Amino acid sequence: MLRLTWVQPEDLLGHELRQAVQDGREPSAIAARWRAAGGAEAPARAGASGQPASRYLRLLAEDLLDELADLPSRLADQEPTDLARIKALCPNWPAPHATSPPRPATLQAAWLGRAVGCLLGKPVEKLPLDGIRQLARSTGNWPLDFYFTARGVPAELLAAHPWNRRSAPTSLAENIDGMPEDDDLNYPLLNLLLLQRHGKDFTTADVAKLWLDELPAGRTFTAERIAYRNLLSGLEPPRTARHRNPFREWIGALIRADVHGWTNPGNPGAAAEQAHRDAALTHTANGVYAAMFTAAVIATAATGTHDVHTCLRTGLTVVPPASRLAKALHHALQLARKHRDFDAVVDELHATHARTHHWVHAIPNTALIAAALTHADGDFTGSICRAVSGGWDTDSNGATVGSVSALLAGTPAALPDRWTTPLKNRLATSVGDFNGIGFDTLARLTHQETARP
């Protein structure tokens, strides 16, 4: 039987119950009704439960999702999604600084860095933290310093912690032959298309139409898949982000933010505003802030004149200071400055977030990104290896950290060959006419959009 992931009401309900607690609603009565009817918890790691629900449970889940959406939130005033309200809560919203566009070589480094970090994390995506550590240690690759390999891993360890099924054939060290397709690279390609067609004044509706034209529905996940379904049902943004979408604070908008930062060097506020218009299709509140934070960090890094700590501080200026994301980021930065051993940082982050947040939620993942960059002082290898070794959404975190740290490095030559050579200057994708494109060509195309008024 075909089991559709990330869209079935009976699977969404458990995620929405957890999201409701996180965003300041009181869902206990609705949760009790669901459990009394025999409803299951949300799938822990996959997008669909193992067994189909009855028709009654599916209909009940749909009704309860709508009831949950109507519950008032005590956090609504301090965690708005509307851009004007967000900016009103950010007293230090960054002003633009005149700067030259980054050179094509710098943008090539950023594309490469994003790809390398993503590729490093792909084989261990969805694995628990302990499994990642055991797999790396079994091959002498701990602390993490290179792509994962299956060579030398005991069979019983692989049985306990199998590689990501879809990624292992293309992303283990012995299998890499160019950069394989991944949503963490598809979305930057889509946003490059977005700017080519609509410029920096694009609307959220422009994003939606581009997706329907260029993004295969099967290559979307979590919040993006829900929003795609909502578009096909006739809903319009921003309702596409809210309707029966328990993933609206997950990491999907964050992984779309890089191009907005790359094309606004020295103007983190404009980068954050672009990221907001993009994110509003699929996300709300902290899911949107994570994208804005990332875009502002990258726009600051793209100037080539700031260290990673300044970039991260600038990113915080576009995040409402009383929001859950702001608090998580401050905590992560404090931990990164406190502990010399990054494992201790990761352990404390997991102790803080793992029991309450899904492994794809934006809050813990953005916190880990900030901690990795801080602890490694922006060094490329140190940053991507820390991000991936911290678990959760390993390929997405590695990609974002790779983009930032490669921008700081400045040129492809500054990235170690052992990371970039296996990519063979070739990217696979299902987006547009980009399949097989080189990172040098992507850099040139991005530079054109960066220089456009």
C-alpha cells in the first residue's frame, strides 16, 4: 500500500499536539480525546506511521487539527509572523552598509561549502546522536574530520545504526561521484530562478507559482509538502503555512535562506526581508525567524570584512528578542564559549531540546548551527564537522554552516581539496535546467543577481 509521508491527518495530529505546547497553547483536552479514541503518537522519525488509520480516526484527526488551530496562544504577541510586527520588536534592526558584491570566486566557495556540508551529513541523517558517534569512531574518524565511510564498520553496528537508505549509495566517501541531488541544494537553485524571473522584489505568490512550475511535489518534505498540498487545494499564502501544517516551525525555510544572504552583501535587513517573503509560504513565527537569522548572518559574511561572531550577532538583530529562537540561540552561544569540548556543547543542547522538539525543528537545529560556527571560530572544516557531529538534521545543518564558513574563507582554494575534489564541479538536481551544472557556473549566475539593483 502507498504510504504518503508528511500529509496524512492521523500522522499530523501528534505533531500538532506537540507544536501547540511549544507555541503557548493548551491542547491537553484535545490530546485526551485523540488518545481515548485510539489515536497514536506522531511517528518519531519517519513521515508516516507504520499502519494506516481507520476512516474514523482520519476524520477525527482532521477535526482536531482545526480545533487546535483555533486555540489561543499566550506567545502570540512576542512571536508574530507579520514582518512589520517582527521589525517593531527588533530594536537593533540592522541598517545597510555600502559594500561591493562578493566576487564570483567567493560565491563559488559558498555554493561548494553548502554542498560539502550537506554531503557530509547525508549518510547519517535521521540517526540518533549516539549512532553517529559510534559509526565515526569505528573507522577512526572521531572527532569527525572527513566524509563517513562504511569501510571497517562492524556489521553489528551497521545493523543497529544503518546509513540513510537513500543517501548511502551516493554520499559515503567511497561512493561520492559529484554532488548528488538533495533538497538542501534544490531550494537555493529555486531561489536563484526566483531572482532571475522576478528580481529582489518578488512576492510570496511568486514563490508559490515558481514551485508549482519547477518543483516536483515528491521532492518536498514536511512544511513544504503541506504548503504545496494547500496550494493545490486552492489556499493562498500565508494561509498555506498555517492550514493543517504542524511543521510550520521546522527547518524548511532556513534551508532556503542562503541565496537571500548571498545577494544582499552588507544589507542583512534586506536579506532577512527577502527570507521572510520566501518563508511565509510555508512557515510561521520561529520557523520564519530561523530563515531570517540565517539570511542576515550570510549577508554579513558575504562582505568579507566581518568575523563569524559579528555575523552571528547581526543575525540575532532580526530575531524578536523574547522569542523561543532568540533564547535558544543565546543559550547555544553561551555553551559554545563555555566548553572547550564540543561534545559537551552538543550534550547540553540535546538535554535542553531533544525531549520536546522533533529532530527537524528549527529551534534546536538553528541553535546547533550557531554553536558549531562559534566553537570553530568560523573555520570551514571545524564548523561543518561540528555541525554534523551534533546530530539532528545533519545534512541541512552541515549545508548552512558550510555556506557561512566558506564565505568567510573567501575562495574555493581556501577549502581543503579532500572536501571539494570528490564533487567534480557537478551538481545533480531535479530543478529546472540545472542538472549537472558546475559550481563555477552557479557562482557566475548568482553574481549577476547580486549585482542587479
